[in-house]
Amino acid sequence: MRTNITVPEFDPVLVARYDVAGPRYTSYPTAPQFHAGFDEAAFREVATASNEGESPRPLSLYVHVPFCFSPCFYCGCTRVITRDVTRADRYLDHLRREIALVGSLFDRKRPLLQLHLGGGTPNFLDAPRMERLVGALESSFSYRREGQREYGIEIDPRYADGRYVRDLAALGFNRLSVGIQDFDAEVQVAVNRIQSVAQTREVIEAACDAGYGSVSVDLIYGLPRQTLAGFAQTLDEVIALAPDRIAVYGYAHMPHLFKAQQQIDAAELPGAAQRLALFGQAFRMLCEAGYVYVGMDHFARADDELVRAQRTGTLQRNFQGYSTHGDCDIVGLGVSSISRVGASYSQNARDLIGYEAALDAGRLPVARGLMLSGDDVVRREIIGELMCHGELEMPRFGARHKLPFAETFAAELGRLARCADDGLVTIDDSSIRVTPRGRLLLRNVAMCFDAYLDRPSEAARYSRTI
């Protein structure tokens, strides 16, 4: 597949004009469309059906570990704050039950190509507890400690050291994601996350020494007390750490949805112009340091798998962002986790009480989900093509789905015309192509094909696009 990858242009005036609330499109339809009508029985049905055919899809597992030792005020994730590590034991017991129940639904011949542990703080689990978790996965899935795999874990360097990172490597982990957000001392105080460069360097260097295939780090712009000078210093320190991938997320201040954010003084947040300048600074400095802008908030080294996948047209998006394994069925395990199996999404109970009660009753903790309609499937593919590859060949796409593209999506092409007028895309009889000016505004382009955004109150559910 040919892919339309161009070097982005950062036009602050244009970006500011398109800075509206919108989905990140880690799924389509997005999570607000999930409903309780999709239940355990529905999940069992789609899981069983996914085993059929001559070549069932490989599997990708997401495991949610909700515990954190202390709250980061910016966080909107499902987590439980505690310093009592024994609280993980009850959770692990339930998680192992879920793993056994879910694993029995999938053919053991299906390779487990991808694994991601997120949270919360996955390294809340010490090495013996992590061994218990991996043992459960090995018992129910085709887990592999060697060979082709992409097994990643999110690490909070404040609660990990080099030995722990090496212990994880022995369990099969070969990718590390390290939270940083900002090294500026004033910002760290404001968000309740005090983390040194030395702590961060120790886990990254240990991962490199232990043979991890990739190390990524997360930064956030738009946090309280951030300044251009302070964020520039953070970026310099991050570049010196030489991670393979860098994600630069925009902080979404939504205290009406996330209680921890009520601890942030809104008066200390950067204004719209300052926030945009912070992003522009990160974009410039990372590109100058040799990182390639993949899309959205992701940067990677030129030889990274994400960049190669984008160049060959095989890049995908899922709940962890951009991925090289879009051909997998994704199975979510743990409280609040989301699965994508076939043409369905499902989400576990988002509270520990509901999650554990379902498993105590011998049931899977599926709380809601969605079976995609034919229209959803088509739009999901359109949005994926634009978000990952920046190009859509309309006649070919229409022929593949047996529909007249221009007629079927006449209203959407009408909405896209404004983007074309502003130079974000070019449109002719054969294709839609995202321009260098539009590459930083992929969400806005994709929103033109979203059938759900016109519904009341949708905007309040999403972060701003920049």
C-alpha cells in the first residue's frame, strides 16, 4: 500500500483555529457509544466466533493494574491510591480467575504477539507478584518469553530500579514505557509527581542493558506552572536519555469527570496561546533531534517499527495509540479494560466492587460494549486510513466495500471541503490526501467522517485536539 507521509508544517494560527474538542480515535465508534446491552453473553459469542476460519487473528492482551502509591493530579485513568501492596493480592486472585475464564474462549493455537500492562502503576506489583501474573497468562494463552513478541509495560521510575527492570526481562517483557510528564520542579509540585532525571535514567539504561527492543517515554504539555523555558529544559533532558519513542500529550483539564484534577489550580494552567507554544516547541525540538512525527502526539526514531509501518502502510491505531499489530484481536483483562474482538468492543466494570463481584459469581466482568454496524465498520476503516496513512483512495475503497463512495459520503465530503479550503487536505475524484499543513490536525480531518459527533453533549466528553 502506498502511504501519504509528508513532513508536517506547524502553523500556529491555523492550529489554534482548529483547536476544538474531539475524539482521539483509539476506537471508532468511541467509548461513549458503548452500552450495557452488550454483555457477557455477547462477548462470549464474538470471542468464540473469532476462532473460526483457516487463519484466526493473533491475539493482543491489555492487562490493567489499577493501583498507585500516590495520586498524580492530572490523571484521568482508573486507579486506586494505596501504599498497602497486599491489596494487590486480592486483585491478582480475581485477575487470575478472569484470565482462566477468558483464555478458555480463545484457541490456544492463536499466538500472543502483543501484551501491554497499563494502569495505574503496573510496577505496583513486585517481582514475585508479577511472576504470578505471568504464570496465569502462560497457563491460558500462548505466552512466549522469547521469540517474536511485543510485550510492554508502563513503569513509574519512582518505584522501580534496574534490578526490577531486569527481572521483567526474564519474564518476557521487551518494551518499556516510562512516565515523565515534566522534569520541571515547580510543575512536579503542582501535579504531585516528584521524579528525578536520575531515577528515570536508571530504568531506561537498565532496559537497554537487558536487551529491551524499545523504550518510550511520555510527556505532557499544558500542565500547571509550565513555561517555555522549563519545558525546553525537560525536552533537552529527554533527548539526552535517547528513548526510541516519545509521546507528547496535551493535558485535558476535565475536573467534572476526573476527581483528582480538582486538586489543580485552573489559574495556574497555561493559556491557549501558551499551550500551543509549548506544543510547537516540543514539535520543533524533537524533529531537530532526529525524531520522526508519526501522528497525533507520537514521535519515533527513523528506524523504529512505527515509522517503518507507516511507510509501508501497515500502521494501525488501538487503545494504546499507534501500533504495528493492528491485525490482532485485542483482549482486555482487569478492571475497566477494553477489548476489540472482531466487529465488537467491550469494557469491563470500571470499579473494583463490580469487577470482583462478577468474578465471585463465576461471570466475566463485562459491563458494556458495542457490536459495530456495517456503517460503523466502514467509517472505522476510513478514519483509520486517514489517521495512520494520511490518504484515502475513494474509488478503490468504495469498490472494496461495494458502495459508491462519493454518493454515500456526500455530506462528509461537504464537511471536508472546509478543511480543503484551509489547506489541510486535497480532494479530487480519486483521493483524499492530508497535506503537510493538515498532519498536525488529523483528528479534525477524521471528525468529518464521524457519524456520532452531532449528538447533544458529545463535545463535553472529549479533550481538545491540540
